[in-house]
Amino acid sequence: MSFKNIFRPLIPFLTLLFLLGSGAYLSAQRGNNPPPGGPGRPGGFDRQGPEGRPNIEALKVAYMTKSLNLTAEEAQQFWPNYNAYGDELKKTRRENNDNELAFEEKALSVRKKYYTLFKKVLGADERANAVFKAEKNFNSMVRKELMNRRQGEKREN
């Protein structure tokens, strides 16, 4: 497999990421925005900001849809289940915030539960498993991007 073929599926995602990043950079140049960072995080980016989460969620939807090759019919059935899965994982995290082992055990049972639902919607073990792989890959890409942005901010200061 050539280098070109490996990265071809990522081109739309990276283009979207570039455009969103450019928009954020240009809007920061206007001078009427508050300083970067959230409370207690000088120079960092505010994850609770109005632009942060919706943009990341939109990117995640696009990435997951493309990675899983969802048809319109599959997407219609998949996304309500996936959103419920995310909500249940968040609830599990809140309930077990102080006990990492308990969280991991309960999170595994949530994943197993939704694996069977994803398998019904997507029709195969491989595609149901691909949901968790795509989610992990997306989260890894977001982490790397955040690290790169933070390193860039440190160099500018």
C-alpha cells in the first residue's frame, strides 16, 4: 500500500480540521475575544467554551461515519445507539469518579452491552468492533492535536 493510499481517507477530515483551526485563529485576531484559556489555565484552550465541544463532536461524527462506511439507513439507526452509549459512559464516569477500577469494570460492561446493539445495526462482528477502534483512533488524534497546539503556544511565549 502506498503512502498516498494510506492517507487518502484522512484528507477530508484533515481539511475540515484545518478550516476549523484557521477560523479559530482568524477570529482570535479580531482583538475582541477574551484571552485564551479557561479558568486556571493561562494560555491553554477552554474545553468548556461554546466552540470547543460542538466542533469536536461534529468532527467525531464525520470521522466515525467515514471510518465505519455507514449508509444513510445504518447511520439513522447507529447514531441514537452511539449517543446513548456515550451518555451511559459519561454517567458511569460521574458515578465512579473516585474509583478507577470500578469505572473500568462498569465501562467494560457498557461496551459489551452496546457491542451487541452495534452488531445488530451494522451486521457484523468486525464492523461492531470497528466502532470502538474508530473511537479510540479519533480520541488519539484529538489528543495529539491538543498536544501540538499546546507546544505551539509554549514556543510563542
